[in-house]
Amino acid sequence: MILVAESTTGSQLSVDTIASPGELPEDVAQRASNLLIEEIFKGGYVDSSSQFLPILLMSVCPEDVSKIRVGALSPHTFASLSLDPQSHSSRSRQND
């Protein structure tokens, strides 16, 4: 199941989830809804599961070309950034 929310400015944020064998459709919908609400409250424009990809792609661009807004960095994003700390350390900024 994929859920998409659209902001008043036209930005979209989506989440997806898969049902377990025998799981009721209502339970899958509830879980997807909760995931979407969590992503909205994190305050980013990229969901936690895929935030590493645009950050990685931005690392190969010249400085000041791209901007991104993410919520709290996910463990997967931290792991991805640690693969090449030289290219990310001086350009990464996280607001708490």
C-alpha cells in the first residue's frame, strides 16, 4: 500500500508498506497511515527510508546547487554518509 500526502504548496510525501500473510487490509491501512503521520511530524520532504539517495546524489554535485529538507537522519542515511565521510562532512548540516 502506498499513501501520498500533498502539502498546501504542492509538495508530496509518500510512504509504503506491505501486508504480512493473513493480515487484515484495515490493519495494513492503519500502519500505513501511522507511518505517513510519523513522516509528516519529522518535518522533512524526503521520507526516512529513501533520504540517503538524494543526499548521496547531492554529494557528487557542485556546492550550492541543490538543497534538501529532511527530518532526523535515519540509521541507513548515517551508514551511507559514513562510506565517504570526506565528501559529506563539510557540507552536511543537521538541525535538531
